[in-house]
Amino acid sequence: AQTVTQSQPEMSVQEAETVTLSCTYDTSESDYYLFWYKQPPSRQMILVIRQEAYKQQNATENRFSVNFQKAAKSFSLKISDSQLGDAAMYFCAYRRHMQGGSEKLVFGKGTKLTVNP
Amino acid sequence: DSGVTQTPKHLITATGQRVTLRCSPRSGDLSVYWYQQSLDQGLQFLIQYYNGEERAKGNILERFSAQQFPDLHSELNLSSLELGDSALYFCASSPRQYVGELFFGEGSRLTVL
């Protein structure tokens, strides 16, 4: 089965500190995309960062970066200089091929991040 | 603002009833996805449409159906509602059939009493 596992249901971090959220996935595909989405209390899903599996270089977006370990099927998200606005649920997602040539995103259960002032 | 519009934002109804959730994708996006988010099941893929045609089905119940219209907006119909159907229903769109990323709406919160 192709699944996404987020082993940390909840995490907390002090404002201005760094936190890392873990994600592992299971796939038999060689070409795929991985994503981190953020869901704040407003509930809208917002893309944080994405990584193409064929790229060896880890993706970065300002204070957000990933540690992509393809052989280990690990895709962790590092948030540097944490801000109060980073408090949200964070979902790791994997782009999975489906029959008929289409694709969908498969999501992990999420990690609730609390940022303490 | 993702550009994806969902209505209604909140809906409260009774068991056995039928509701329709509406989604307008981002301008130019041809592909629409529906996801259900519940506390115990997380985000579950329901169904995908591309340019008016159904492309893929996920964990969608037979009581649920969807369609995408010529103007590319989509509707998700939920009938014979049960308490367990209470959830947040997301619509997401992408420019084409193959997903680089999805752009999500704010969701429709359905409460079945």
C-alpha cells in the first residue's frame, strides 16, 4: 500500500526557535512529488513546499526547508525562526498515480504545531 | 486566497436529507478534486473530474455523487445523510490532469444531526 505516515500527532516550539516535523512514505514509484501543506485555524489548506523526487537538492522556501531522504523514504519539514503565525496543522502528502493515468494526493494524518510566545 | 470558491461554508442538516456542495475552480484550471476531512479518517480522496469527465474515484460512497459542468464548476451531492457524514469537504483544483500541486478551497463544513 502506498501510504504517508506522520508519527508526531502534536509538536510545540518556542517562537524564534527551529522545529522539524517528520514524514515517511511508502511507494514503489520512482518518479513522484512530495508536498507539505499547512492548515491554520481558518481551515484552508495552503501549500508550504514541494519536492520532486528526481531532484537531489532539498527544496527551500524562505524559513521552510525539507530534508528529503529518498532511499529512506523520509521527507521532513524544518521550520526556522518559528513565528506565531506558523501554528497550524501540517500535512505531508505524496502524489500517487491512479489507474487511467490520473493522479491524486495521499495525505498523512497531520501534525498539530503549537508555537509558544 | 487560492482562487477556489466553495459554497456553502457551513451547512447543518438532518439525517436522511440531501445536500449539494458547490465548487468553482481557479480560473483556467480544468481538474477538480473532492476530498473529505474527518477527525478519524484524515483527508480522504473522493473523486476527480477533468474538463467535465470523471477521471478517478476514491473512497466515495454510493450515496454520494458529483459532476463537473461545462463552465468547469463542480457539485458534490450527498444523499441519505448519516451522522458519520459530518465532515469538512474540500474542493481542490489544478491546471491539468496531472497533479503538480493542488489549490484548495476553504471547505464546506457539513454537520448532520
